[in-house]
Amino acid sequence: MLERLWRRFDGSDELLRRGGRIVEVSATHYAVHGLSEIARLGDIIEHRSHAGARHGEVVRIGREQVVVAPFERNSDAGIGDAVFRRGPLTIDPHDSWRGRSIDALARAIDNGPPLLRGDAASAPDATPGALQRQRVGTAFRTGVRVIDIFTPLCFGQRMGVFAGSGVGKSTLLAMLAAADAFDTVVVALVGERGREVREFLEDTIGAAAMAKTVAVVATSDESAMMRRRAPDTAMRVAEYFRDRGDRVLLVLDSVTRFAHALREVATGSGEAPVARGYPASVFTELPKLLERAGPGAEGKGSITAIISVLIDGDDHNDPVADSVRGILDGHVVLDRAIAEQGRYPPVNPLASISRLAAKAWSQEQKALVTRLKAMISRFEDTRDIRLLGAYQGGADPELDMAVRQVPLIYEALTQTPRDEPSADPFADLARHLKVKQNVDAGD
């Protein structure tokens, strides 16, 4: 029987009386004999090698051995290494975490002072019951005109941002994260390029918004377990502030890379793929994570979630995109063709929808948005005809109106992170159209 005194992440000592030894090692996992009777899925495992202490998580339990996925890039696991069970991962968020950057195991990575720990550990699943949640009904302004007009958001809503790579997804997420409506912002960067993390936090989000932000970072070169753990850690932090009564904004970039990490861990532990290489457990874990966001119980705060979905090959029927679309309360589609025209944010208003928009619009605004969408649709449907020179003004008054107005609408919706957030997007749109029409009349 192995016995060892180890030191936890938080510095406390605890005596572990049961252990095992590594009997098999692969590139992404290792197997341990001697822990099957006491191990539970999700338990943290510590083992010692010539490189020092290493940690992993139990992802499969068999009669004779358990399978562990390591947290480190290189676990340095060797046959016969001693392994000890640490129990489930505990995260103890604290108010002072705002303005800090942490990794998936809630360890500081910003060279700041040691993190203070809260009095109580967050529960691994603190989702309120379906009938205990508050109802969603209070809208807020993001400051991004195209979002506030066509897909307005409410506190506690879960909105997806669907985009291919390099279309402007991260820039739009940063603009949304800068909204003044929230007490706390939690940003989870999953699978991001390491060199872009500081740029995103310091430049794109900025010092003012970062003061109320907790960043959870797991870069693309980290292990699959760290990328898999990061969204859960971010959600636990968000749940802590929600239970304090805060209105929390959770930005997860991206859930697709989270799904990739789930796939890597699951296939490495022996699960069979069922849909384009994704095992069934991926489609179980996605709703378990995303359902934790939303309005809290009565008397608590809320978690408004902005979830980015990276569309592989611009295929919107990708299994992950299809699954996430059915879980969320709406989706914003970023179109590569719009970005190539130089219109930012490259939101396609015809393909985007907010299922809670009716709670945010007045009747006049709803009628106006319906009219705007009809004009934009008519303008886009006749683009090829107009390019061929087959369009003749005066034959169709509605098309004539669309040809005059839609380019001006596109101009009004164009916005960059350096622009001031819009306090009243409908008034800004009306003002822009009026100014342009007066200029044209003067000409």
C-alpha cells in the first residue's frame, strides 16, 4: 500500500493513504493500477517522476485500472511511477480575482500577487432548477449598433457568434465584453494562439474593461485536458459572482475548440466516434456546460453568455455548430463575404436571430426592423441582376427604395472597437440616413 503526504494547489497538506502505479503510457493518456476501487470520474491524480510532480484527471475507470489524462503538455509518465488520488478539483473564487488572468486550474498566470481564495469552494454544477430560475425579460445595450438593432440581447440570454476563422469573431466579442451593463465579465480563451492572448486582453478589451474581468486562458499548445477544463473553470467563476447578485457576462471563445478537446480526451480513452469523428459524450457535455449559464435563482444575479462557434470550413452544418445552435437563445452569423467588402462587424442580419428580441423591441422598433430586413433581402436578392446592368429604376418602387437606402444602412451599421459605443442605435441610424439624404438633396 502506497502512502504519501502531498501539498495541494492551495498550499495545504493532506495525507493520502491509497495510491497506485502506472502500468501503461500513451501519447495522451496513461493507465494506473491500484485505484479502481476508490477513483471517481473527474478525480485529480498526482504522480511523481524524475521531472517532479505531475497532475491529471481520471477519465475512465475499469475493473483493473483507471485511465488518466494529464494536464501538463508533457506528463513525463513512466512505468512504475507512484500515483495518488487527490479527489475532485476544487476552485475557490474570490472578489479580488477581477482584473486577473488564471489558467484552467485557477492558478495565476499574470505575474501578479498570489490569488486569494474564497471561503467556500464552488460546486461543480450549480445550475438552478428549471422552475427556480428567474424569467428573462430585461434588455440591455451592447453598444454595437448592428447587434442592438437586429439581435438585441437580454440579461441571462445565451447568444452564439458563428464565424469562420479570420472573419472578425474575436474583435466582435471584445466589443461586446466592453458593455457597461455588467458588474463582472468572465472571458474564457480556449485554444487561442499564445501570442494573441496579451493583445486581446490589453489592447482589444482594454484596461478599463479588464478591471472588472476575470480571464481564464488555455492556449492551443496546452494539453487537451487544460482546454477541456478551462470553460468549466470560467463557468464556476461566473457562478460565484452570479450567486453574489452580480450581472455577469461570460464570453467563451470558442466552444468549438472545447469540443475538439472533448473529442481528443474521449477518443484517447477508448470512446468510439459517432458523428464526423466526435464521440457521443461531446454532445452530452455541451448542454451540461451551456445550460449552467442563464438567469439565476430568485434573488441572485444572472449569467449572460456570448459563445463563439468556430465554423470549420465555413460549414454551418458542422455537428458542433448544429448542436450548439439548438441549445442557445439565438445566433449571430458573421459572413466572410461581408468582411471582404470591408463592413465590420461583418454580421449578416438576415441569417442572425435573437429568440428574445420581442422582449427588447418596442412595437415600433419591431415593425422598423421587419421593414429593414425586407429591404436588405430585396437588395441582396437582386445583386446579380444589378451587376449585369438589367436593373432599370422606376419599374419597381420597393426595389428603388432598397437600392437607395440599403447602402446607407450598411454605412450606419459599420463600427470598429475604436468608435464610441452607441447609446441609441435606432436614433443613430435615423440620424445617419437623414444626413446622407440631405447631402444627396443638396447635390
